[in-house]
Amino acid sequence: MLPASAAALALGVSRYLRGLDELSRSIQLQALAVGYGTAMILGMALVGLLLIAPAGTAAGWRHAVWLVPLFIAETARCVALVVFARRYG
């Protein structure tokens, strides 16, 4: 189900971007790059922390902690969107 949901998300974003003019598309793509770049960096850091965690550590928190980088990345994308829009607007 995960690949299907990722494909649906990619399809939706591509349809949305095709409907924008050139400047709006550029701003959205730059903001997406910042957001997903942030998510990748935080995700790699999280994987590193999980790999060095002691073996006796409770596993319950490991599933919920994946949401934190996603929330931070989406916040970074929104902030970048505002910054880029103000730069060009």
C-alpha cells in the first residue's frame, strides 16, 4: 500500500504543478526541495539514532518518532514557500 499511496501523492502533486504558471511552479518546486531535503536529513539522523540505541530500549517510541521529522519537514516547506513567494512577489 505504501508504494501505491506514494504514487498517488506524486500524481496529485504533478497535476497541481502542471496547472500553475511558471513563477508559481518554480516557487512550489523550490519549497518542495527544501521540505524534502529537510526530511531526508532528519530521517537519516533518526535512523542513525535508532541504530545506536541500546538493545534493551523500549521499541514503542520508535514508531511514533518517525512523525517528528515529517512535521518539521512540512514546517520547513511552508516557511520556504513564504520566503520564496515574498522574494518573487
